Amino acid sequence: CRRRAKLDDSQLQEHVEQKLTQLWSPEQISGRLRARHPQQPGRWISRQTIYNWIHQRAPHWIANLRRGGRPRERRGKLRDVVRIDGRPDVINRRRRYGDWEGDTVVGKGRRSALVTLVERKSGYTRIGRANDLGAAATTRVTRRCLRDLPAAWRRSITFDNGKEFADHRLIARQNGVAVYFAVPYRSWQRGTNENTNGLLRQFFPKGTDFTRISHQAVARAERLLNERPRKRLDYHTPAEIFIKRSRCD
């Protein structure tokens, strides 16, 4: 069963809608709830959750938001990117192996992270630890995650819009992949990766300082995720699919 979304709670949804009617921003709604209920985190909701809810399920509220309903980007802009609408249909339809989705799971104080790469068709996952969120560190970890894969398993990566992927052209050259970026604030365009990042929280809860997590612990989490049977794979595991297909390739 999927975890119940925060805004499936009718009282919380009613509160958010009331404040949107008053032209409050999602950031103001989120901040006010935390300030009024500091000891009740169950009543908190992040601004990003509100934005996602509006754009995915309640677009009629967009007119009540400033800047067309997009929160101000604070991390800088990525340059020379190819958006997901330029991605070939063979990737969109999961018709081949070797197309990945990438993101970072950010650690305590945004000082460290895990780089996560998930193959779209098989769910096979590669994870690496980055001791900082700089583009150089993320690029090195991405290279380390992909370098031992067969060429047929290195075709494309669709990234999140984090500034840590600013060196995307170098990533493309080093790994022989095409690089695409999802539309900002549309995390469902990388749904496989988002789901995997959620599963990772079973091993590394929010607030984890990844500089204190060993590479062995990260490798263990990767192995356990790849050895879990998946319903969409007829209860085969991503590792089984990878081993079988890589031998053919």
C-alpha cells in the first residue's frame, strides 16, 4: 500500500485551500503551520508538497499563485539543457534497457548526498556517496556508478534540475550518454527515481549525515534494493534482469 499523501487529509487540504483563497503562498502556509504547531510535525506540510499537489491534482488554484505558480528557484539556473519533451519516444515507452533517471538524496544541512541512478525498464539501481553537493563531486560519483556497465546499458540519463548537475555536458561525454532534464517541479516525470529515493529512506532517514555513512553501507543498501522482487517484473528482481540482459548484450 502506498503511503497516504499529506493532502489526502481533508482537514489539512481545507486549511490549505482556505489560505490559498486569501492569496497566501505555499511557503507562507507551510511556515505558519510550523510556527503555530512546533511540537506537532504531523500537522506540518512543505511548500513543495503544496506546489506538487496544485500542479498535479488542483490546477485551478494556480491562478491564486504568483509567478505562474512556480516557487522562486534559489539554486541558480542550468544552462544548455535538453528538456524531457526532446527525449525520444523509445525512452518514454521504456522499450529498451540503458535509460536512467538520476537525482540526489540530500543529507543533513545539505552538506552531503547520495547520487541515485535508476534504470527505467528494470529498476536496477546504482548509488554513490558524494561528500558535498558540488557539481564536480556529483559528476565523479555518476562516473563511478556507470563506468563498469556494458555500453548497451549506458544510453541516456534524465536528471532532476538540481545545480549539482551543472556539469551535465561533461557527464554526457564521460559516460557516452544523452542527458535530459525533467521540467522543474514535475517530479513525476522521474517517477521511478522518486520511488527509489523513497525506498532509500528505509536505510537512511531524513537528516542523515552521509559523510558518516560508509561506502560499504551504501553498497549494502544498493544490493538489497536490487535483490527485491518487483511486481511489475513478474516478481523477478532488478539484479536478475540486469544479469540476464547484460550477458545478452
